[in-house]
Amino acid sequence: MGPEITCQEVAEWASAYLDEHVGDERKRRIALHLAICGGCETYVKQIGTVRDTVGLLPRAAHQLLDMHRLRQAFLARIRRGSSDR
């Protein structure tokens, strides 16, 4: 077993840990540190929340654009329908 990992190392490796881009030994050491350090556990959870939220942004932007397009098409159809009368 390697030396205990520090809070600084957990902060440096948080994203890689969450993305599972760390080796088994480092992953185990980080997991052990998180089990005993509430501050680092909170930090890693916050990084994960931010990452997940940012990952939703492009989809949300596309959904807004799609909604705008649908609204424009609906309004154009209503206008065409009222001009036919």
C-alpha cells in the first residue's frame, strides 16, 4: 500500500477520479481518503455536480432552440390560416 494521499492530491485528481481515468491504486487511495475526510468528500461531490450540470447545457440550449422553432412555425401557420379567411 502506498503512502496516504493528501487533500491537495484529491483536489488535483478529482475530475480524473470522477471520470474513472485513474489507475486502480490511485482510485483506492482516493476512495480511502474520501471515506475519512468529509471536506474532500464534499469537494469531490461538488465537482461531480458541476460537471453533470455543465454536461446538460448543450442539450438545454438545443431544446430552447427547438422550442423557438416550433413556436415560430406555429405562429406562421396561424397567420396563414387567418389570411385564408
